Amino acid sequence: MSWRTRTADDPTAEPPAGGRLARQATASLAGLLAERGMSRKDLADRMGVSPGRVSQILSGGENLTLKSLAAVADSLGARVEISFTEPSGASSAPAPSPAAPLPVTTGAPHHDS
């Protein structure tokens, strides 16, 4: 049973972490497109894919891969950053070692002038 089916049956059910992460990624991407005044078709043209493929990515209905996110970021001249953090309200038990965000950069290196 998919998380969509579970959440449709029980709207208060919390979707699995992968579903939350996909929604966060697609919401962030949609926000970036809006900030830039770009349509799905504009993104599709930049990526060299069909507008339907962009709709699939933005719907969050597919299992987004790092490669698909990197392709979107590269076409927008943006970067994808992934970091692991403690959930809010987590216990204050000491972590085995401090973790810093791990930037995942795609495309040409960005140099500040």
C-alpha cells in the first residue's frame, strides 16, 4: 500500500520520511521557479525534456533520484544541498561525531568575485 493510499484513508497519518523529503524538494523547486518567473515549460526546455516529465518531477509522485534533482539544479544554475540534522524535539544525547551539511554541487563551480 502506498503512502498516498494510507494518507487518503487516514488524513492524520504521517507519511514516511521519503514522502516528506520528496514534498520538501518539489516545494523548494516550485518556489525557485516562481521566484524566477519560470513555467514548467521553461524548465522543460532548459532540461531538454517534455513538460510532462517536469510535471512528474514536480508532482512528487515519483521516487526522485539524486540524479534527477541534480539535472534540475544544473539546468537552473542552482545547487542541491543535503544535510542531516536532529529532528526538532530530539533528545540532547551526544552525537557520535558532529555532522556538517554535505553540499552536493552540480554544474560549473561557483566562484564569488
